[in-house]
Amino acid sequence: MNVGMPLLNVERLTKSFGTHRVLTCIDMSVRAGDVTCIVGPSGSGKSTLLRCLNHLEVPDSGVVFLDGAPIGVRWRGQTLHRMSFNELAAQRQRMGMVFQSFNLFPHKTALENIIEAPIVVQRHKRSEAIEEAMVLLDKVGLRERAHYYPKQLSGGQQQRVAIARSLAMRPAVMLFDEPTSALDPELVGEVLAVMRQLAEEGMTMVVVTHEMAFARDVADHLIFMDGGVIVEGGPPREVLSNPQHARTKSFLARVL
Amino acid sequence: MAQNLKTLPERPDIHTIQPVPERHPSRWIGGVVLLVIVFLFVRLLVTNENLHWDVVSRYMFSPEILAGLGRTLLLTFIAMVLGLAIGVVLAIMRLSQNPVFQMASWVWIWFFRGVPPLVQLIFWYNLALLIPTVSLGIPFGPQLWSASMNALITPFSAAVLGLALTESAYAAEMIRAGIQAVSTGQTEAAATLGMSKAQTLRRIVLPQALKIVVPPIGNDTISMLKFTSLVSVLALPDLLYSAQMIYSRTYETIPLLIVATIWYLVLSTILTLVEHYIEHRMNDGRPLQVTLILASLFRTGFWGARRAEVSP
């Protein structure tokens, strides 16, 4: 992987729900090792954009490229074919995703949540998967909670397990969909700390967030979205201290 | 003011005494009335000579009754297992994106929920009148195997068919509801981990759906136990028909019906306990004290919150 080259490319992405246009002709690119934060008011389309990246939402038009390969479609000679669910699954493994509502598997312990996909999808040996999972649990500070069920964990702990679960697939990029929005305020910090550490280790991350301090300190690139378009983007300190657009200014005035 | 206080007797300090609890005279009156009725009923049971308790106890464990009991249990078990297996397939078909599968499943459920099990039992038993021989082969091609329907349809196989197919329709709807109750967040999480549809269904969705459908499956099992008594029309010696065969010889009708009643009650009580036990194991995995399950048995259905009530 060439550091500095675009790892993820989004070209002319458009998505509607019924008659409601959610995303209009989005172009963006994410370089390997970069942290991109997407901010904006609710309903601006930022979560939908993130969900289009791994085709949890299938865009109406436009293409997402990961490492130059289009997501969800495949060339067969001169014709373009939509991938089957199971073909898409192979691509999705490379894009870890962390949800607002954690979505841990409630019938499995923290450890079982983490080893599930490595064993079932990547056919790793159980003993190896457990070994790696324990390293990841260490990393998110939850080694001693390995055998707890999700409902026995706090929201912050659940989200950290969810991050470890995604990391276990060794993804090329991590997508975070408002990872701290469902948390009590005092639990936000522990999740952001894990994300900060990931960023420092050079993980490529796309983060939809309302945490402006996190965006300012950690992001390499900040994108402000409103009304389904990218209004402006750039280095976070510049965008935050010197917004060019009136919409960005009014949004920042409300949240900062 | 000071005058007033002197004329009234001194009240104790409000902080030092407990208030007298609220009285419930209506509960006492209602309770007494009901106890009187219960007493009269019990007296009727004990003193009415037509009940012949000695006959009841004589036949309670007779080999004929026990054999019938065994058949009832076997029939319940086979019909439930078969019905649930078909039900899972039907539920998945119903939720599939293939309109033909959806439609086929819908028609099946519509048919087997709409036709009374008794009618079905008689119908299956007489299937040979409709289709005299069955054969297995390549359609429009050579025949590999064939048999006379009369040989295949015994009272037992007709009973299994009728009961299992009825059950499959109900099970399908329960399981479909269970699958749909698993949040889309779960399937999305599985998808982002690269799991295939089959893996997601088998490892993530079905285990969670199963937990949701355990209580209704338990109820259905108890219903099935009772529905099996319908097979007496096919002259299949289940618990009820065994009792009937005895009293048609001895004319001890009521005592033998009492024997059957007691056995049905015993079995359905055991099944209820088993269901509660499974439900609790699935809820928190902790082993449960028997007293707690027994307590839940009596509370069940009263306020509709049995799961909350039994948890310690």
C-alpha cells in the first residue's frame, strides 16, 4: 500500500430515498493512513454517504473505488455486472464498520463477537483467532471482560468491543458511523481514546461524528456536509477557524 | 389553638409509628365465596359415587393406558419436530426475495391454518381414495419406486401428516415473526464483517430468533399434546382412544375419562415446566431454582409479565 495514494475514491455518488435526494454527486478521496472526519447537521447525508461506501446502501449512481477496484460491481469483458451479496461480502471485509448502536451480537460474549468472522469468514483456526482477539481486547482495554455478554457491558465498553470486532478482520479502512452518539457523556472519552490510538497507528479512518474536538485534533481532513453535498473540506484547523461558506459558519457557530 | 390541643388526646409522634395497612374487605368476601364454591365442588368429586375413584386408580397405570400415553407422547414429539422443521423452511421462503417462494409459502400457510385438523386427519387417512399409488421417478421419465397409498397411509402416518402440517403453518408464522424481530443492525453488522447470507442466517439471526420463539413453541407443544386426542377418530390407540376402548368394554366411562384427564394435565404441566426452564436458560444462562419455576407457573398469564416476574 502506497502511503499518500488514495485508498478510497468516491466518484459522482448520488442517492435518493423515494423522491428525497439524500446525496448529490459526491466526490471525495481518502488517502491511506489518513483520518477523514465528516461533520454536518442531522439529515445532511453524512451517514448515508458512509453507508454507501460499503454498499449497506446501494447508491443510485456513482462509484466507490477501494484500492482502484469498484465496490459492488465487476467487469466481465466489456459489461459491468452487479455483484451478488456474497461477492460483495468479500469486499466488505476490507472495510470495517462501527455503528452508532454498536450492534454487537447479543447471544455471544465479547470474545465470541470478535472471533466470529475470522473463524467463519476467513477460516482462521479457533485458537489463533482467540489469541488475536485477546490482543485486540488488550488494545481496547477490555481483556478482563472477554467472557462478558454485551448486556453486561456499558455502552462505552460495547463500542470498544465493536471496534475490536471490526479490527479482527484486518480491514484496510475503518468506517465509524457516529460511534459516540448513543453514549452517556462520561463514556464518550474512552471510545474516542481508542479511536485516537488507532489513528496514531496509521489506520485509515472515515469518521462521521459530532465530536468537533476529536475532528480538530485527530483528523487529517475535515469534510463539512449539508443538504446532501460536500460544502467544503480541508485541513480541520483551517475549516474550523476560517470557514469559507456561510452554511459552514452558521453550523460551526451552533456547535462550537 | 392551645385550648384545642389540650382537649384532644395527645397523638403519638408521626415519625415513631407505622400506619395501619390498607384494608381489602372485597378480597376477603370474594375469597370466601370462591372457597365455598371450591369446597362444594371438591365434595361433589369425593362423594359422587359415579366417579369410582377405585376404578380410576386401578386403570391409572394399566399397561393399555400407559401404551396409549406413550403413543400420545410420540405423536406429539414427531408432529412438533416435523412441523417446526417445515415451519423454518416456510418462514425463510416467506422472507425470501423470490416472489414464487413467497407465494408458495403464503398459500401453504393459508391452507393449513384454514382447514381444521380433524378434517385433515380424516382426509389424509382417506388419501388412497384420491391417489391410489405413489411413485418416485423423473417427471415424464422412468419410474424409480412406487407403492400403494393404502400401504403408506396407516392411522399413525395419517395422524403425523395431519398434525405436523397444521403445526408447520403456525410454526412458520411464529418463526417469521421471530426472524423479523431481530434488528436489521444485526444483519448489517454481519454484512460489514463479510459474512454471507447463509452464515448470517445460521449464526446470527436464527439463534436470536429461536430465543424469541421459545415461548410460543412451548405453547404450541402443549396445544399439540391436546390436539393428538383428535386421532381417536382414526382408531389410533392414543391416550384418549385407549381409555375409550376400555370403557366400551367395561362401561366405566367417567372413571376412564378421568384417568385420561389426569394424564393430560400431568403431561401439560410437565411441558410447561420444561418450557419455563428452557426460557430461563436462554435468558441468562443461569441455572434456576425449581421453586422459582414452580412459582412462575402459578403467576403465568395473570398479569402477562411472567418473564419479569420470575427473574429473581
